[in-house]
Amino acid sequence: MGSDAMLIDLVTPVLRSLGEGGRRIVPVVLIALLMVLLGANRASAQFDFTGSWGPIGTEDVQNDSLPVDYLGLALTEEGRTRALAYDESQKSMLERQCQGWGAAYAVLGPFGLRASTQIDPATNKVVSYTIDSWEDWNGLTIWMDGRPRPSQYALHTQEGFTTGKWEGGALTARTTHMKVGFIRKTGVPLTDQATIDWRFYRHDDVMTVVMIATDPVYLVEPEIVSKSFRLSPRPLDYRTPCVPGYEGREPGDGVPHFAPDKNPFADEFIKFYSLPKEAVLGYPETLYPEYRKKIKATYVPPPPCKEACGQAGNFVRRREN
Amino acid sequence: MRRGLAAFALCLSVSVTAQAQTARDTAPIDLTGYWVSYVTENWRYRMVTPPKGEYRRIPASPAALPIINGWDPVADEKAGNQCKSFGGAAIMNVPGRLHITWQDANTLRIDTDAGTQTRRLHFAAAPLNAKPQAASWQGDSAARWERTSSTEGGSSLRVVTTNMRAGYLRKNGVPYSERTTMTEHFDVSALPQGGQLLLVNIVVEDPTYLNAPYVTSPHFKKEPDGSKWDPTPCSSTW
């Protein structure tokens, strides 16, 4: 028996005994009862997703940005080899400058999120949420109207195809149909078989976005990144279009790359911070506390920080060196 | 009139019954069990001790800088302060395992194997005449469920912690003061390939050593049992 039915069974005989006069106060009593039972702490099942969400930036999601840095990733041998072959100069090629980054860059990039809602004018129901693109990201449309996922042979794009629904207090979504892309700007790859599951939570004026990326080819375990954003009183505007320009690569030049075992930057990040090689190269065991205990005896801390000690991003140090 | 009073008494009695349910009885999500840190973010700040003097990503105030630059783990150890980086505002980011249990019907308990710390999250308010507690590493935590009204359930645990002893946000001596307030939300969701994920969103506010709130969101995977539970004492260097 449900709690509602129990309540009716409990209350009905008493109401009968009250007579006409007592019944007059019933609406007042029921409203009071309802208020008590609902309690003061209930939040809406859905939160207002729309608006501008500024990045908080107190978490390091991809250590920005030395070339060989795969910390916090669980890579397969194939994924590691492919990543070590990557040369950032690829992004200087005219035809790749405006390629943009894939869906994962929503939480890996440094920008905020500007979200809008599209409503079906006939039914007034939400059809989709859109997170607008910025210069080097293609945005994300989350379809909320229950449309089916396309065939696995359908067109794959940088943005992919995303459907969403409200579960409890969170917006959950799944992205498939992405092009071959990256899970880090440092060249760590994702295949077109990858899937990204999203969780959007809002607490007060902070929205936390959790990305769970799964790739059967390049990831041994899912890559989980959570990034928080704060509701911004001012609208964000990142829509500057990408304009390709000459960056030292001529049309027809080959694609810059390294032989995986000859990447000249393989030790750079390791040396900066005295980090263990297997952690920087994304071995799965390095994501768990046991690994911390394993390296305790051998870890040699780097020398004290002297400059730019509070600025985010290793590129700060790199420029200075 | 008497009938009116009887109805009001009935209403009150039903409401008291509803209110008398404990936090454990009304828990909309199950946080109990063993959880392991899955360190995919802030790796360099969590899995190893960062360089002395570095405080990237933490909005440290000018007042914090002398403490950051003067960090002396040997002195901390000698003074019995080796748990400074295992205090309430830092502990959820320290890689390790959580064991979450109900200590009683209105107190959720979190034990950590890293640093062997215990947090008690109190759903029932302390009596008005209760004696003020001395500040402690884990402070005083007031908890409440934040429910959604959706039919499929889903909810969050909100915890506000104060009265913590001054400690470190990071192992390398980035400080927080005794005036710190920490607000946390615990959310649980299913992982796509099975298992559960616990996300803890943490907002640390310190009028002394922070210029802005310090927000982190460590996450944990659920484990089937405590076979990997491995308590270790606090250390000022690791």
C-alpha cells in the first residue's frame, strides 16, 4: 500500500466524525499538512539550464599545456603510441586551423558555457538545449524530444549527436557519432567509436558538468572530468569566428608528426615537476591511491617554485624558460 | 470548535510523525559503502606533493603567501600538526578510500583510510544549550537532504562544515584558516558501464586566506567491499 493510500485510510474516518462544522476547516488543515509534508528543502526536479555559465577555473583538468602530458588518463598502448606521434604543428595547417575540438572540449577548454533552450511553439515543450560554440569548439546540441539515435553509419561530426533527459535533479545526456578527435589538446586521441556521457548538476549558482568518456580503442577506463561553472550575471560572448591564416605551413605540406619513440618533448613535463614517467604517459594504475603509496619512497620533489607560482597553466613556465 | 481542535491535533500528530522520521529512514540516495578516489583531475596537486611555494588554481589572498612560502613540514611534524593537510577542507581531495556508514539514525559517518580521519555529518541540529566544541581537524558538519520532487527520485546531500582547525588545502602548505566555511554536495549516479560514481562538489570559503571561493569536485568509484581498505597515518610530507 502506498503512503498516499495509507494517509487517506487514516484521515477519512476522522473526517466523518467531525461533522459539517469540522469539515469546513478541512481545506485549511490539508494545505497545512501538505506544506509540512513537502518540507522546506525540496528543489525542483529540473533546474534552469539556460544562461551564461562562467568557468571557475580552480581545477586543473588538462594541466595546460606541455605536449606530452597524459596525467590522469588510462590509455591503451595504441592510444599512447598515437598520442606520442602527435605534433601540435598539425593545428598550424591551413586546413586544420578551424577544425575545432570535439564535444569533450566543453569541459576541457578554458571557456564558459552559454546555454539556450529551443521550444516547440506548438506544444510548448523543450525540444533541445544548445551550448553555443566558441572560436575553436563546435558547440553541443542536446536533443530532449526523445528522437531516436541515428544509424551507426550516419554522418559523424566534431559535435556528435547528443540526446538528454532529466534524471532526478540532474540533466543527463549521451553523445555518440563524433569524428575521430582528441580527449586532450596534447594529442591524446579518441576514435569515432567513443561515447561521452554527461551529468549536469546545479547547486545554488554553481553548475558542475561531469564528462565520462569511453573509447573501446584508446581508453582502458573511462576518462572522468568534472568542471564547475558559476552563473554569470553578464552574458558570455564567444562567437568570434575562426579565420585561418598563414602559420608557417604551406598548402600541400605533409602532416607534422613524430615517430612515437622519438618525440622530442617526451621528457619535458616529467623534468619540470619530477613526475613519474608512467603517470605522465597515462598508465591506468596511476589513477588510484595504491600508486601514490608505490611511489612514496622514490619520489623526489621538484625545487621550490620561484616565479609565476600562482598562475594557472604550465605554458606560463614554458614561456619563461 | 472542539471538532476543529481535534482536526488540528490530528494534522499536528501526522506532521510530527512525518518529521520524526530519521535521516537514515528518509535517505533518498544511498551513500554507504566503500568508495575509491579516481584521480583524473588535479593529479599533480593530489598524487604527489607539489613544489613548495606553488599555489596554482587556488585563489590565495596576499595574507596566505608568507605561509605558503614558509611551509615547513618538519616543523609541522614536530608540533604534532602532521594532519594539517588531512583537515576537513582538504580530505576529500586526498587520494584514498572512503567508508561511509550510518553512525546512528541521524549521523552519517565518513572514515578515510588516508590519514585515518573521521567525519561525522549531523542531520539533527545540536541542542541550543550545547557547549561549543573546540575546533577540530574535521570541524562540525551540518547535513540535510536536498530532495527533488521528481517521480524517479534523485537527490543530493548538502553538508556545511565550520569550526575546523586551520589546515592546508594542499600538501605543500597552501593554508585555510579557522574562519573557513565549506559547503559540499554529494551526488551519486550510475556509470555507463556499470558501477556507481560519487561526485562531491566542494566550495571552500575563507575570508582570511582566500580571495574567492575555492571550488573542487573530486569523484569516487564504488567498490564492492573493504578488501582494499588500508589505513595510513597523517604525514606532513606525503
